[in-house]
Amino acid sequence: MAMLIEARDIVKHFPVGKGLILSRLGGTVKAVDGVSLQVEEGKTLGLVGESGCGKSTLARLMLRLIKADSGEVIFEDRDILKLPNKDMQAVRRSMQIIFQDPYASLNPRMSVGAIVMEPMVIHGEGDKESRRNRAIELISLVGLQPEHFARYPHEFSGGQRQRIGVARALALNPRLIICDEPVSALDVSIQAQILNLLKELQEDFNLTYIFIAHDLSVVRHISDEVAVMYLGKIVERAEHDLLYSSPKHPYTVALMSAVPLPDPEKERERKRIILEGDVPSPIDPPSGCRFHTRCWKKRDICAEQEPPLEDKAPGHLAACFFPENL
Amino acid sequence: MRLPDHGGPEDLMPGKEQPDLLGPEIEEFELELEKEQIHGRTALWSDVWYRLRHNKLAIVGIVIIIVLFLVAIFAPLLATHDPLYSPLYDSTVSSAEKAGAVKQTPNSEHWLGTDQLGRDIYSRLVHGSRVSVEVGIVAVLISLLIGLLFGALAGYFGGWGDSVIMRSADIFFAFPTVLGAIVIMTVLGPGLINVFIAIGVLGWATIARIFRSSILSVKENEYVEAARAMGASHARIIWKHIMPNSIQPIIVYATMGVGGAILAEAWLAFLGLGQQLPAPSWGNMLSEYLVYYTTDPWMMFIPGTAIVLSVLAFILLGDGLRDALDPRLKGSV
Ligand SMILES: Nc1ncnc2c1ncn2[C@@H]1O[C@H](COP(=O)(O)OP(=O)(O)OP(=O)(O)O)[C@@H](O)[C@H]1O
Ligand SMILES: [Mg+2]
């Protein structure tokens, strides 16, 4: 299968202070610090990590919404970070994003129809009439009513708004959609509806997803492959089944222990690993393995050397000197 | 959700009269409720109009403003006399008549009396309203044009352009309007057009500041990022996404600014810098009549009242707009 999108060693450090002087003194937030990943066409990569570990930044980098410090993003066999703006505009048709906050992600002064038609307007797609028809088709496709076309976002619930966001993302028939925690702000019952909708759409339109979440349970049902991020780095990456059946990195194991199990008997035996301490500051991340300050398997080498992200089992990458489940 | 002793949500729909039995808190709660209600097609501006209609002071402001504009537009029709005609300079008038023609108190011939030159004060007042309306509108438009442009550049693009723009705004901001206008007027010379320019140019800094900070908060919204991801141009993002969501405080400020400009014109006219005599403006009428405040105080009260009422009207409307545009904005700006 062909790779649709691939990130190669991508780096983004944000200067901390504002202004010319402070930003030089204050150091940098190492939001994304050398991340590589690939997603095959038609598949879903689940990207998981605690708040602030750089997931959204990585998403923005891959969509070229912010400038990367270094690295490459290969999309449809071209490095889009080096494309001139004009060519990038054409690429934008094929890559879209769905956001976490259903309230902030829709312009309150635009009707649902205008919101869904906007991508078509920007890319000069069709005439007024055909855009309108397409918008109504999309609105129905995501499970809303055609008469919602003329309404405004404040008239909808969170789940409905998220559907509007999905319709907007689909407007130009994209190949890739990055879903940045699309269900985190929703009630659990609504979460399942949106996840199912996304799944159906993926099958119908052969969409490729990068699905961001802050815990492993949400991505469980939608991912083909899962990558776990910690402080700007990927610490483990594997096929869905491999990762859930035998997590290698202690951080993944800890995250996994927080996921409730469907089998009540196993659920009773489930031992939660509570990580000590807070996530260290991304301004001054720990030396060596960034997880060593909170790791129960830590030895001297962990603070001294950075473990490479390498195959611990076939097709199962992890960055740890003392992996679990070998 | 229902309030006790109160009808269903349809009673809260704009367009329906409501019993005024509710205290202010409940009313506020209702407005919030109404906003959140899933009611039929509601353009956001109809919500604004609904809230504005229920604000009595704002309605007072609107009525005064409408009257002011009508008077200004139809001044030649409304005036009963030639505002410039002075019997003192009319050779056909006998000197005895001349003595009786000046400083008449209001009467059936001269509704608001005559001034020290025997001119009809009512007609001068009616014609003078044009100056106030023009100054208000033109000066504020000039301020808006400059302020919105630079505010948008500073807020949207940031960087060193932002620093340069905001530091220059600080300089303008430090000048009191009238003092600044005097400085500009001494350079440009007296005259009405220069008053427009002076007041207009001085107003840009505040508008730029308000717009900039409004943009800074609006542009953090994910819908702006969504538009960028779609490939929207900067112009489109500013125009379609940022402008409609950040313009509310500007609408409020500009409305009040019309009143401010009217007042500033009066000050400048007072100093002989605005409308040149004998053509009337409320400002130069006030400064002429002020001389007689011990002997004939009613004279100065006429243009004075007109100025105060107009300024007040714009402040009331601006205040009402602020609450109507966004109940959460209450107390800011
Ligand atoms: N524009 C920015 N300027 C400065 N620092 C930033 C910027 N954007 C993100 N950061 C910092 O980069 C780090 C990663 O942020 P990011 O939003 O990518 O995290 P996240 O994994 O998406 O978290 P969450 O789950 O809360 O959305 C954070 O420490 C954040 O403060
Ligand atoms: Mg995020």
C-alpha cells in the first residue's frame, strides 16, 4: 500500500518569551522534537499523548499551518513544506482538519450553509447553485437535516456542531483528514456517534485519518496503527493489535492501565499504574529518555542516553532500553 | 427549561411583547436563555435589535438621533428665516427698528428669539445642525478608515509592524483630542474641512487599539485556523471571519465617537478654528452667545442644549449597543 503522508524528523521549537530580547533569553518549548511517522492511504493512525505533548502542533505542522524548524512532510510524494504557496493551495484541497472545540471551530456569524460551502468558494469549485446542492448533500451525509442549511451554529448542540465541522472537512473530497481530538469535548454517548460517523465516511470515501486523542480508549476502535507521544517525541508506534496486546514502552503501559477493560473479570484484576509527578516542562525536558523522571524501570543509562526509536519486535517500534512484554 | 409562572420558550422569541414584571437579573437570564434556545431562523442581528428595543435609554438616544438627522437633511425647509440675515446691515431698516430687532426673547415670529445681530436663532440652529452631523460622520469615518486598517494590520499580522503601529498610536493617544486638534489646525489653517481631518485623524489611535485587541482574541478561535487550512486568503480571513466577530466594540466606540466629534467641533469653533462666521455651527453660536451670559443667558442655552442632547444621544445609543451586541461585554470598553 502506498503511503499518503509521511513526516520525516520534523521539529518545532517555540520561543518562550515575547519580543526580540526575551525570546532569546527564555529558551524554547520543544513542542515537537524530531517526529517521524507514515500513514497508508485509507488507514487511520491514532496519535495519543497527554495534554501538551505536542499533538496539535504536529497536526499543524503536517498541514503546514505553522512553519516547521526542520524536517519534511511528504504528501502525495512531494515535500509540501518546500512547495511554493501557489502549489500548496492545490494541496490544501486534499488535506483537512477537524477540531476539538465544537464551539470555537465554527464561525458564529456564518450560517451552516455558508460554513460548509466556504471551502468550495475558496477553491472556486462549481457555481452558486451546485455549491448549494453539494452543501445540502453534505449536511444530510453527516446526519443533519437539509433545513439546517440556513441556521446558525449557536442553534446546535456540541455533537451537531461537530457534524457540521465534518461536513466542512468533506466539502472538497479530501484524501486526508486530521482529527484533532474531535470527540474529547463531547458526552460519551455522543462520542460513539461521531466515531461511527467518521468510520462510515472513511469506508465510503477511502479517507485517511490521523486521529488525535489523549487516551488510548478513544482511538482503540478507529485506529489501524497507533503512535504514542511523550514530550514532543514518539515513544512507541505499532499496529493496533500489537500495541494493545503487548505494549512495549512503560509510558504506553501506564496509559493502557487507565483504559477500562470490556471483560468484567479482567477489569477487576486491572491494576492502574499511577504515574508519579507531573509531565516535565517541555522548555527543559529531562536528559536521556524524557520519560525517565516518572518511570518505575529507570536505571542510570536512562538519564544519560536517549533511547532510539527502534524495532523491539517486527513492526513494533519503541524508544526504551528496558521494554516490557518482550 | 422553563421559568415558573412564565410561558414556554416561544414567549421569549423576538417580536413578542413580554410582561415587564421580571427583575433585571431574571431578564438577563431570559436573554441568555433566549440566545441558547433552539429557535427557528434567527439572524444574529435580529437578536441585537431585540435587545436594543428593550433598552429605554437607547430608544431615547435613537429618537434624538433620528430627529437630529432629519433636521440636518431638511434644514432649508425647516428654517423660517435666512440664518445669515441681520437687520443691522439692512439699509431699508430704520435705526429704531434695528434697536428692537436684536436679542428678542422667543416669540411667534422668532421661535427661539434673535441674537445680538438680530438674526433668527432658530434658523441658525437648524442650519448649524448640519455642521455637527457632518463633523460627527466624516470625522468618525476618517478615524475608522485609518484605525481599522492599522488595527487589523497590527492585530492580525503582529510582528514589528504591530510594534511600530501601536507605538505611534500611543503618541496620538497621549494627546487630548482638542489639544491635538489645535496643533493640527494651526498647521492646516482654520476651516470646516480641516476640522473633519483633525478630529478624524486624532481618533484613529483608540479605534486601532480596540480593534487590535479584539482581533487578537478572535484570531485564536479554531474557525480561523480552519479557514487557513482550507486555503483562505488573509483578506478573506480578515473580512469574513475576524471582522464580523471583532467589530462589535468598534461599533460601540464609533457610535459614541460621533458624539465626541460633535463636542470637539464645538470646542474648536469656540476657539475660532472651525466653521467660520457668519455661517452658523452650534460651536460658534455657543461661543458668540456666551459673551451675553450675564445679560441674556437664554441665548447660550439654546446651542448648548442642542450640543449636550446630541452628544448624550450618541452615548446612550452606544451604551445600549454595547449591551445589545454582547451581554457579556457589559462594563467593558
Ligand atoms: N504558538 C505557540 N507558541 C508557544 N508555545 C506553543 C504554541 N503552540 C503550542 N505551544 C506549546 O507547545 C506544547 C505543545 O502544545 P500542543 O498544543 O501541541 O499540545 P497538545 O498535545 O495538542 O495538547 P492538548 O491535548 O492540550 O491539545 C505546549 O507546551 C504548548 O504550550
Ligand atoms: Mg491539542
